[in-house]
Amino acid sequence: MLSNAIQILALLAYAATALLALRERPQSSEAGASRAVFLCGLLAVDLHAIGYAMRTWHQSGPELHFFAALSLVALGMAVVTLADSILRKVNVLYVLVMPLAALAMLPYALLPPQLPAPLSWQLQTHAWLALLAYAVMSLAAMMALMLWVQERSLRQRRLASQTRGLPPLVQIETLLFRLILVSFVLLGLTLLTGVFFVEDLLAQHLAHKTLLSFLSWSVLGVLLFGRHRFGWRGQRAVRLTLLAMGLLLLAFFGSKLVLQFILSRA
């Protein structure tokens, strides 16, 4: 099938982008990704999006089952990485995000198309907001882990070889809180559209997902307030970011895993 072949090409382009970025990984964090890395990543994103669009073009709605959602989150992460690299030097994000995008889209690229449940434009809006919020939050979790590695090296008074290509600690922390703010807004919009557009949370097995998403959104709100009011940073920011990500992971993919593979519900 042509759409599957295009997605396999996207997977190879993601892998090539990661290899190029790793090969060009700067010894100094002041150097960013080259044009070749950016263009290869752009090609991967374009192929990924085209493959998904061709696969779902003649269906009654978008595929949003477990592996389709995983593939779309990977696409969102790659797009945000490309967009941010235009403004900031984030060569290391290519090395981290592009292999994850390739792995995340692999099952969906190999599986045959599945008949999606028809969704109204309201529910589709809710679903796309949720996917985008998860993609941005995943990048925030990556930045939190990078911040943890940097601070750990500083506390031990040594600069490990694996941290030499990382951006400066202040730059990582600034980007982390920008991503957290965007995640907070997107997740808030997701919850808001869920309240207005989802008819029956209990009947549609969404009560636990809504509760976990609300808890994740609350943790992000507390972190942003603490940052503004008390100057929270460092390990506290890392722990709260990963806590919010864990709750969102359970809400989004945990519920899909249980419903689709254990309980066999659409």
C-alpha cells in the first residue's frame, strides 16, 4: 500500500536525521543543527504527514487508535522540534526526538488501516488538542531529564562527556518552562472542549482519563505558579514536570491500552 510505503520512507528519514545530527553533534553547545539536518527532518515530517493523510483520506474520520495516536504524537514532537530549532540551537533534540519518532510510528506504518469510529468536528477538535498537548508535554519531559543530567553533573563538579553537546543549563530551563506553559494552555483547552463536546464521560469510559488529565493540568499550574511566585527551578521543576507527564501518560495511552487491548473496546 502506497501510504505504508511513504510512512516507511518517513521512518528512514527520521533515522537519517538522527544520524546526521549525531555525526554533527557539536563539542560546544553554542553550535546548532546544520541546514542538512533541518531539511532531512523536514522531509521526514512531510512524509509522515502525507502517509497518514493518504491512509485516512477516504475514511469516515481520522484513525485515533493506540498506534495511530502514538504515531501522531511522534509527528507533533518532530514538528515542534523543527519549529523550535529555527529560533534556538537544539541540535541535541534532533538526536533524542527523531529516533523516538521513528520507533513510535513503526507499528502504525506496518499495520493495515483500521476502520475509525465516525467523530463530529467537535470531538475531532478535542482529540487533536489532546494529541498536541501530549506531544509538547513529551518534549517538556525530555527537557526536564536534560536539566536533571546537567544539574547532576554540576553537583558532582564534573562535566561528563555526554553533557558537552547539551545546551547551557539556563537555556534548557527557559525552554522547559516555555514548553510547560504551552502544555498547560493546550491541556486546559483539551479539558474545556471535553466538558462541552463529550456527551457522557461515564458511558464513553472517559471519566478516569479526564480525572488524570485534570490532575496533570493542576500539577503544571502549581509548577507555573511556584515558578512565578517563589522562583521554583531545578530538581523541584524536574520532579513536578515528570509527575505531570506520568499522569498524562496514564490518562492518554494507559486508558487506550486498557480499553483497546485488554477490554477490546474501541
